[in-house]
Amino acid sequence: MAEHPEMSAEERAGRAFPVSWDQFHRDCRALTWRLNSAGPFHAIVAITRGGLVPAAIVARELGVRVIDTVCITSYDHTKQSRLQLLKGVSDATMQLGGGTGKGLLIVDDLVDTGKTARMVREMLPDAHFAAVYAKPMGRPLVDTFITEVSQDTWIFFPWDLGLAFAPPLRDGAA
């Protein structure tokens, strides 16, 4: 989620979109409902790390047993850097997709600027690309998504959050 690494935590909080586990699961199931008519798919390729959780949910719902990963890094939680392929799709998965990705489903949590999506699209040009959430810059690169958010929105995924006490509004909580 290489969103706005130059933004401070205060600026990100102003454009916050927190997603609970329940909401994320519902959104993944809604994504699967849309994907049901786009298949069948021979395998799912999850873009790590954000695509792991939605890929598991989608695979369960579609009955897909082969799940592979493509591992790309472009940022840490504070800054963005150049894309680096850490692990490509396995030869076995490439064969299932005929070498071009036909019949493969790529899954990610979010398509943001589209840089990662572009790199994966180059590897698997004929695969179907799905993301739970899409921002305007990345939206043209995905075939299926559920929710579009503005480019300046920072999505807080459930695996990035912990439960904490929230003081009542009358006590000065924002």
C-alpha cells in the first residue's frame, strides 16, 4: 500500500479509511461474487503481502486449490522506493496459465498507483486481475474490484490495526 509515503501520520489520519475484519471479509466475498462469472480459474496468484488474505478467501469461495504468490517490494510503512521482484510466479503456475496467465486470477488487497499491478501485468498479461479496493491511478489496471476510494485516502487494513480504548467524545476525543 505505497500510498502517500511523504505524508505524516497526522495527514494520513485525516484521510483515514479503517477497514474491520468483518468488513474486509464481506468485501472479499462480494469480490468473489463478481469473479464467479469471470472464471473458471486454474490458479490464484496473490500479490504479497496484502493479497494473501483476500486470495485465501476468494480461493475458498471459488473452490480454487492452487495458490501461488508473486512477491514484490516497493515500500515500507513510511517511504516508497523502486520496485523489486523478490519472487516470481512458479513454473508450474506459469504452465497452468499457458505462459501468459490465461485462466489465472491475480488477487491483491489494493491497487493504488498501479506500479506493482503494471509489473505483474507484464508477467501475466492474459490473467484476470482483481483487487478489493482501487484508487483512480490504479483502477485501469484491474479487471474487477469492489470499492473505489480517492487517491488521497489511506486505507487501514485490519492486519495493520489493534484494538485500543477510544475515549468518549465529551472527553475531547476527535
